[in-house]
Amino acid sequence: MAWDKGLEGGSPAHTFAATKEQVVRSVAGPGSGKSFAIGRRISRLIEEGQDPKKILAITFTRTAAKDLRDDIAKLEVNGSTDVIAHTVHSHALSILMQAQVIEHTGRTPRMILDHEIAPALRDLKDPRFGNIDNKKLLKDQYLAAWATLQTDEAGNVKDPIQEAFQTELIDWMKRHGGMLVGEVIPVAIDYLRNNPASPAIGRYDAILVDEYQDLNKSEQEFIKLVRGDAASLVIVGDDDQSIYGFKFAHPDGIRSVDQLHGAYTDVPFNQCRRCPKTVTRMASSLIAKNPNRTLGELIPFDGNQDGIVDIVQWKSVDNEIKGIPQVVARAIADAKLEPADVLILTPRRLIGYQLRDELNKLDIPTRSYFRESSIKKKTAQITYSQLVLAAFPNDLVSLRFLLGAGGSNYRAPQYALLEQYASANKISIIDAINAAADKAIKITGVTTLVSAYHTLRDQMDAVRKQMESDPEKLFESCFPTDDESKVDLFELSEIYSDILSETEPYSGTTPDEFSVWLSDFVGTFQKEVANPEIPEDIDHVRIMSLHSSKGLSSKLVVVASQIDELIPGKDETARHIEEQRRLFYVAITRCKASEDYPGRLIISSFLELPGNLAVQMGIPAKSNRPRKVRATRYLNDFSNVAPKPKRGETLLD
């Protein structure tokens, strides 16, 4: 099919796909058809003779990358499957994994997660670094400095303590063969800046970047370096949807594209084709309250219905948790919606889990996807690291965490003795502790560490045997099974189950074949935990955080627990208030209209919650007294385009 078939001349999609300017910026509102337009532009490039292997599409998530490839394939353009579609992180990782780059940088691109770096902070002994909290701060400052490119600023002077900390931390990671997730882009930038002749620079003739507003300064700089001098560049995004300030997202980058890339042509997308008209008007009124915006008014699509919008408040959080599942059950029964058509968003997983359980009680299949919290609890951290070490017995990062996980201060003094012995005898840490465990050598002062390793080896053997015989029963056989642990492991076990369902069962006959199968499986598991995605094929109601909903849409969207104490929360700075407004904007625009359903949005709040639950969610309260709360202030931003709030119980009348 021709790239322009069905495209109206002069429309934003046609202009975007057709323009041959060297740099194009497209500020695209939610549901405005920019993904469709990106596919058509790539199709035009291929039809006009562009080598698809020299087209790079940078997307925000792996799912978005796959969706883009699928969209292009549907247009039946020869060579479309050869287009390179990566996340910015995965593209940087692909550069770092090349042997010559590993040799040049001395870094191993094995991702170290937050819990895995905890022992390293105990192993750094310089008294200038202070206590563990100060070391965490120094680590965060190190990553923040890279994310915001502080070192590129004129007059920047390195703090000597910060510089010493950075040197020792990087040395620890080199010895243990790992890299912080937040280091991938910086290390790649460092390599590309020092090696301007690298084939990774200028490799592509055309680069398209989606969700540019969610990239931080270093990620935007990385794209500039990869582009080189000649590639055409298309930047797509929307500063109104920048919701990752905690990851140092740099929305000013899309407002000032010329600072990095020179003159550009603008092709805006300001008509929301996804949302019902009422939702679009509400969203436009809401986001208009933020200053320094780029897009302007969001325009409803004439072909959509007005949709159904309910703004409700319950007497208590318990009433909300009981009421919303009943509303969803009734909507599924009355409107002939499928569970997969329902998306529930909540700012706290504690509420999300209760909503999930209530829906399951009503025989409505439901799953929660609070995967940013999948390994926050120690039980989940140990389980994750045990699975990694079972597949990769020489993984020093996992070994170090597990050796210290059961002891005070992560057994740092004993581990230092183990490292010293290994270094002095020119053997690896793995070989040293194995020899000590087998009583082939004796290392003074590490008795407790060796005892912990004995237990760990037995656990690893049990995990490997279970994975070989019946991997579906791994969690119930090898990991904690009490009620509290099941809650802590829920998200992790769901990720495991998703991967297992998409993996060919082990069918080999030799230990080597099993090792290859296991390492492939666990490698995928590591990637998914580090950069979680929502499964594409669903048959259930989805419950997740507002942040996780980016890129999704659904016929029925419930934005629950929208109380001012959480949205926006206690931070009253203008920057936070504006970003939380953008987060609310993103949440409500997940609602989509379709030919068979007008689209429905429910915004829910409550007046009271138990004090202990408030404390758990970070809301100031006395744990033994109910905490009064109020609906989010952002309801006022809808002006007169939204229906008036009503009691939640009216939805059940």
C-alpha cells in the first residue's frame, strides 16, 4: 500500500509523513495519531529508496518499538521489518555490548538494580563518605549529575568528596562486573565523545524519536551524538505529557530543539482522535492552567461521541474499594465490555491490590502491574538475586548481595577479607569462596560468610533442579510461601509467569543445554524487571499506577483515589504542582472512544481513610485515628466542561 493512501493532503499526518526537511519537530497531543503518522513517514522513506536498515526509530518502551514495527508491517512495504526500533536505553546498551567498547570503557553492561548496589555502599570505606544515608545521597548525586549533564555546564567544579566517591564506586562495579541502570547512557556518551570515528556515529540516514519530552538531558545528548552530521531527524513529543521529573526528564528539550539540532520545521498534532469529546474538553481545560506550554488547545475529534464521565466521591477509602469493583462489574455486564477493556489507575499500590482482590472475588479476572515496586521488599530482592545466581553462577553482583543479605551491614568486614585474599592470591572471588566452602583453603575471619555460602549453594541447586523439572512450580517450591511473602512476591512472580508463558519449554538432555536455556530465560527476566512492560495480550482488568499507564488506552478508565493529599501531594512547589497536573492529564486521556462504545471515564475520590493506611501511603496522620482528606484540587481546573461531582453510591443505584 502506498504511504499516502487514505491521507488527506494538508492534514498534520500527511504533512508530517511528506516533509523532507532535515529536522522536524512535532508536538503531538494525546491520542492525536502521531504513531500512525510515524509509520507512514517510515513507509515513505522506504518507498523512496531509503535503506530500512539505516532507519532508526527511538521509542519510549519496548512495547512501543514492537507496535511501531507491527504498524509498518501492516502497510506491506518491502523491507519494513528491517527498520531498527529501539528504546534509547537498549540502543545505548547495544553499543556498550560490543567487545571493543567493553575493552575501551572497562565496564560490563550488566544492569545493577537499586537493591544490588546496597552492599557496594557498605564496601566503600572512605570515612569522608559518611554514613549509609550520605553514601546513597552521593550515589544519587552522581547519577543526577550525568542525567542533567552538570559537567557540561560552564564553570562547573567537581566536589573532591563526590569525585572520590565516584572513583571508588566505579572501581567496585568494574571488579564485580556491573553497571547502574542510570549509567548506561552516560558511559555510552563518554565513549562516543572520545571516539568520534566510531561506526555507531552517523550509522543511520534517518532517525525518528518518540516521547522526546520524557528523555533527560543526557539521553537527548546521546541521540545528538548517534545522529552525527548528516542524518535527518524527527522529534515527536509533548511537553504537556512530561511526567518523569523524578528521572530528570527534560521537557525544555522539545521546547528548544534548535539548541541541539539547529533550525527545524514544526508539524503540530492538536486534535485528540482517541478520547470522547467531553474528556478532550476536560483535558484541554485542565492542562491550560500550566504555564510555558507549546501545543495550545486540544481539539475534540468530530467523529467521536461525547462519552460518559462520572466524577464521584465515596465516604471512605473502604467504600471506594468495595464500590468501584461493583461499578466495573455492572459496566461489563450492561455494556458488554470485556475485562480487557477496563483500566484502573491509582496512585498507591496498597489501594490497587485491594481493588484487584475485590474484583477477583466478583469473578472478574484482574491483574495489578505495579512493577516499579516489584522488588522493593527484601523477600523479593533475595528471590530475584537467587534466580539470577542460579542461572549465572559467576555473577558477582548477585553473589555479593546474597552473601550479605542476612547479616548486619551486609557483612562488609568479612567480604573485605575475602576480596583481599582473592586479590593477594590472584584468583577470582568466586574461586576463593568455593575453595573455602570445600575446605580446600582457609581464609581467616570469614566463617560466617562461608557458612552463608554453603546455604546459598544448596538453594541454587534446588532452584536449578526445579527449573529443569517443573519451572511453573518454582515459586511455591523454592521461595517463601507465607501470606505476607506472597504479597511481596506477587508482582515478581507475575513477571516470571508472563515470561514463562512465552518461552519454549526446556527440551534438552545435557547440562550444557539446560544452562543455555536457563541463562536465556533469566536474561529475559532480568531485562523485564529492570525495564518492566505491560503484556500485549490481555484478557483481564488492568490495575496500575498513573505513571505506568503512559502509552495505554481503554474504553473504561477509572482514575481512583484522586485525593489532594496524593495528587498533587504535600510538595507545594510550582514545578511539582505542574508535573502532577500533567500526570492527571495523562491519566484521564487514556480513555478512548470506539465505534461500539462511547468511552467512559470515572474519576473517584473519598473523604476518609484509616490513619495507619494514611501513614503507609506517606500522608501525615495519627495511625490510630481516621484521616480526613479531600478530592484533588485539579477538579477545579475542568471549569464548566465537566459534570458536577456526586456521591459514589449513586453509581450503584
